[in-house]
Amino acid sequence: MTVTEPLKLPVVVAPMAGGVSTPALVAAASAAGAFGFLSAGYKTAATLREEISAVEALVPGTFGVNVFMPGEPAADGTELRRYVDSLADDAAVLGVPAGEASWDDDDWMAKVEDLLARPVPVVSFTFGCPEPPVVSALRGAGSGVWVTVTSEREAVIAAGCGADCLVVQGAEAGAHRGTFAAADPFDPRGALDLLVAVRAVTSLPLVAAGGIMTSSGVASALAAGAVAAQCGTAFLRCPESGASAAHKAALADPSFDRTEITRAFSGRAARGLVNGFMRAHADAPAAYPEINNATRPLRAAAARTGDAQRMSLWAGTGYRLASDRPAAEVIESLIG
């Protein structure tokens, strides 16, 4: 399979973890001609397979699966414990204890083994690149392999491991930065500038990601050399999205007037709407997934009660253009 075979339209619906990328969203996007991704993040291999089966029943062969690469345990246990202790006030307000700040691999190998046994058209990876034998095995099973990169160095690594396509994530992108290590510094370059820089070090097909919300944005990405534009925030308010009601409302609420990069919710750099939790915990260390596991009960409680000040309101810089139209209509607007 060539990298362009799955692409009926030059629009990729980004994998959004935490329940946002529902089978309904992926199926609706793929049925409209875009290429949708299910997110495997924070799910067991068994749950992921159930969702794959649900999408396959609706739009077989027209979507991909995104898998998080496991990282290294946090280097500084003292800083991690200090940070978890700082969550006490939020936990008291929400009425739930913080979770255990534990490391895990997000059921990584079980997911890869299942995707080898029952392939999908594309498997993409975020937070790193698999070793060449894994890439080769997935390609041998019939899957294209895409890797999210945020720098030229990461692009060279991914190309050397045998990736078929690179998703070039600019600074405008919402949610987690796809850096290969949690402690890597934030690169401020936008998607188009980074696309040009990555093109200089590899001839692989590139997908542009970050702040793309309009047909002119898609056209600019294609003109800069991308084979497609990946959009996530554009779909957050769609009825098929699994984002919470409070999250969807915050995207249109004028009191949430900007986005910033934070480690407060997960221990990894991520872009979201600035809220009280982000401001109160600006000193979060690089410790993923430990902090993500510690704050999970707090985030869940905040979502249940509609407390937008203590939720991770992931969003890219173009969030004001997100609409509550069905996914198919958003895709139509993106292709002009």
C-alpha cells in the first residue's frame, strides 16, 4: 500500500485520546472521504479491538489506529512527589483523591501484537518511533506506518526506522506534543515552517498538523509540500466527538481567551485552554505518564461536575473556529 492510497481527500482526522476520537467520529469522517484515526491511548488492547470492530462494521478499510510509544520512568522522584502533594487542594474541592503516580506502558505490546494479527490500513505512533523490526512487521502485515515528529532530528530517526509517512506537528497543535521524550524542550516553530525544515532532511511523504481549521489552511499545507493536513481541534465540538459537554462549551466561551503549553495535567507538554488548574500548577515536572495517572481521577471528577477550571481543555490555537456541525460538514468546509 502506498501512503496516498487511503487518502480520498487530503484531510486526516487526528487521533484524540481520552475518548474524544469515538468510533462514531472516525466512521463519520471516513464515510465523508477524510482519513480518520482511532486513538489507542489510555485503552487496553481489548477495548481498542472492540472499537476497531465497531468502525470496521461501518467503514471497513478506511481508517487508522494511533498508538502511544512508552517512555522512560520519571527521572526525579522527589519532584514528582512534591507535585503530587500539590494536588491536595484540587482533590479536596473535587471530593476525590489523586491517583497513584505510577509508570505504565499503556498496554503497548499487546496492542502491537493485536494490530499485527488483525491489521488496519495505517498504524501511526506518537511519543516516539518503534524499532525497525516492529515497523517492518507492521508493514509486512499490510499496514502503513506513520510517525509523529516535532523536529528534524525526530524525522531522521523515524525515516531511518522505516516509517512510510511523517506527521509533522507544529507548535499550534492542540493536546500533547509528539516529542520523542517527555522532557524534550518545546519547539516554537509553526506547522508550515517545520514542514519546510523536515522536507530538507527527508523525502518521505509529510502530513502537516497544527492549527489547520479552514480550507485555506489545508491549501497552504498542500502548497508547502504536504500530502494532507491533519486536523483535530476542528472536530472537537462535532456531535460525534466524545469531548465532554464542558469541554465543548469552553471552546466557545469568551472567558477562555487563549491557549498555552502546560505539563500540569499529564507531565508532558500539551496545548490547552488556560484555566485555573493550569495557572495553579505551572511548575509541573516532566513525568509522563506518572502525572497523567495521578491527575486522572481529578480530571474525571471535574468532567462529571462540569468544572472547566480543573479539566484538561485540550485545544489548538485555532479553537475559536471549531463549530458544532457534524463531522461531514466540517470536512466539506476544509476542502473548500
